[in-house]
Amino acid sequence: MKPRVFSGVQPSGSLHIGNYLGALKNWVTIQDDYECIYCIVDLHAITVYQDPAELRAGIERLAALFLAVGIDPAKSSIMVQSSVSGHAELAWMLTCVTPVGWLERMTQYKDKAARQKTVGDGLLQYPVLMAADILLYQAQIVPVGEDQVQHLELTRDIAQRFNSLYGETFVVPETKLPTVGARIMGLDDPETKMSKSATGAYHAIYLLDPPEMIRKKIMRAKTDTQPAVDFDHLGPGVANLLTIFQAFTEWPDEKVRRHFAGKRYGETKKEVAEAVIAGLEPIQQRYRKISADRAYVADVLDRCAARIRPIAEETVQLVKKRMGLYTRA
Ligand code: TRP
């Protein structure tokens, strides 16, 4: 049997090239070697207030984008978290074995809580729901960014604690995939990772940005005080642009070096912009076609949910039995 991979993406905000080059592109390549479940985590999104109409639209947009980048629903499952009730059910059962101190220590909780007037209970429970997502499918591998590593550790702790209290029940998941994606930094701040939640208008390139916008953003990207590319003194901004170029073109290191050595930043940026535009064009074209067919997207989500629901139900039944909850004998 192929090892099972599970990962989740929030439907709030838009996907950017950091998400694509760092994760999604890799998700597409591994589809034949792993049994992959890619989840649109709408229940996580509502841990902070979301405008309902925007959330609803964001879910469909993300599903269409998953398809547009090449996730093939015949091989992988693209699903919406709230459409499989086991996520919420298992989250409750896991909540009951999770010490509140573990949750209060989560750095993402502390950051997010500091920004809210009223901290919803859901924000504290967030990582328990994430543990439920993963353990529900007994996933072995969970590809996530660095910002989620602490949540993954917690998932392992919760699984181990449950297993020791109630007997072997859950697969304890690993974090990593054998291949890693590119690490893309913010265009306006090449010291920090490109982020969905950053507010600067010139921080990220979104997958659906039109060519003009992409050119504008890249031309404004932060470089350094040198005039041209010098591989012996490569500042973080220029290094980031070249990483982006290389990720889209898949040129080998040697070719990139030969091509860009001594090239002025203005010219370099133009070439990077054109590589990004060319790389995103087929995705954008597919997106336009797919998103115009809402019934198709809905069918994909339905079919995928139906395919994986039995796995979820089996786990919920097992957990109920282990804990002594009522199941028909
Ligand atoms: N918390 C993750 C993020 O914000 C999203 C997520 C929810 C997730 N459930 C998951 C990721 C399960 C991996 C596995 O990026």
C-alpha cells in the first residue's frame, strides 16, 4: 500500500508562488507514489471571524486552484473539511485527552490571540482540530511549512497520549516528505518567508496575478546596493529572485550562474518576471476554465469526500470503541 499523505490549506486569502513552489508543485509530483488527501480547512478558517460570502467563495476558488495546478482528483482527494463530519467529531474526542497547558504554549495561538479583541475557544482548539484532520485518516506523512511544525509535534503528542491511555489506535505521523520545495521569501522583505497574511502590496505574487501586476511587483522587489548580480556576494533579495527564476524554469545551477553573472538588476528582474508569467500562464488558463464550471468543481469535491468518508468513519468507530462510547455491538 502507498503511504498516506495528508495536508491542509486554509481557504482564506489567496495562494502565492511561495505556496506553489514550496508545497503544491511537490504535491502534484508525488501523486503517483503516495495516497494523497488535500484538505480545504474551512473549520480552521472560522477560528477567527470570516465574512461568510468571502469564505464560501474562497473555498471554491481554492478547490479550482488545486485542480488548476495539477492535482488530479482521479489520483488524489481534494476535500472540504466540513463535508466529512469525522473531523469535528474526532476533534472533540481528542480535546478530552489534551492538557490545556499544551495548547496555551502554542506560539501561533499566542500570536493570533494577541491580535483578537475576544479570543474564541476555537483558536485554542485549532491544533486539536488539526490533529484530528491527520489522525482521522491515519496519515503517515504530513508535508507542512516550518510554521506548522509545532502543531505537528503536538499531533504526535496527542496521538501518543491517546494510544497510551486507550491502547494502540493512531498512527503517529511524521512531518517530512523526502523531497523539499523551494523556500520563497517576501519580495519586499527577503529575510522573511513569503506569507499569505503579510499586508504589503508588493510582498507576494499570487497565482492569479495578471502579468502586468507580476512585472510591477518584481520590478519593485528589494535588492541591495550593488548594480549587478555577483555570485560571490549575493544579497538575500537577489538570491530570492534567482530562486524564483530557477524554480519556474528548472534550469540547472550552472546555467543560471552563467546566464545571470554580471547582469544588471533591472535586466535580471525583467527576465525573472517573464519566467514567472510564463510559469503561471498555464495554471491561470486552467483556472479560468475550471472555475467557470462550478458544477464540475462541486462534483469533484463530492466524489472525493465520498471516497474518503469510509476511512474517517472507520477511525471514528474505532476511537468510540476504545473510549467506551456507545457503538452498536
Ligand atoms: N494549520 C495549517 C496551516 O495553517 C492548515 C492545516 C489544517 C493542516 N489541518 C492540517 C496542515 C492538517 C496539515 C495537516 O497551514
